[in-house]
Amino acid sequence: MAATEFNKKYKAYLEEGHYGLAIDDEAVINYLDGKFQEFIKIPGFSYSQIKLKFGMARVYCQPTSIPTNELEAEIEKILKDGK
């Protein structure tokens, strides 16, 4: 799955006016797809951006109970291990 397909799959949870996932790495996408299967069960779940900024992963989503720091660390690990 590509990032565009991921964003289409989770379009109902993508905040209006935002682009969503902008990391086109298959391992990252597969990881996030698995996590999102859990997150979409959380009332009020939404996401706006998942990207690399200054070489570091950034994940923006709601509610604040989503462990974004863990997601960012795992994305960075996946990208580092894949190179």
C-alpha cells in the first residue's frame, strides 16, 4: 500500500484540510495500518499529519491518549533499520 492508498483507506478519520500520511515507505505504512486498526475504535479518533520534519517523525492525531511519541520512535526505527 502507498501513502495515498493509506489516506484513502482512513479518509473518514483524516481531519479536513490536512494531507495525512506523507511517508511513502511500505514498512512504515504497514506498521501504521496495524495501529490504525486499533485507533479507529477509539471515539473521536482523527489524524491530520504523519510526516518527517528535520529528519524526525511527527504524528499529529487526536485524542491526546494516542501514544504519538511511541509512534514517532517506531517510525524512525523502521526507517533507520531499512537503510
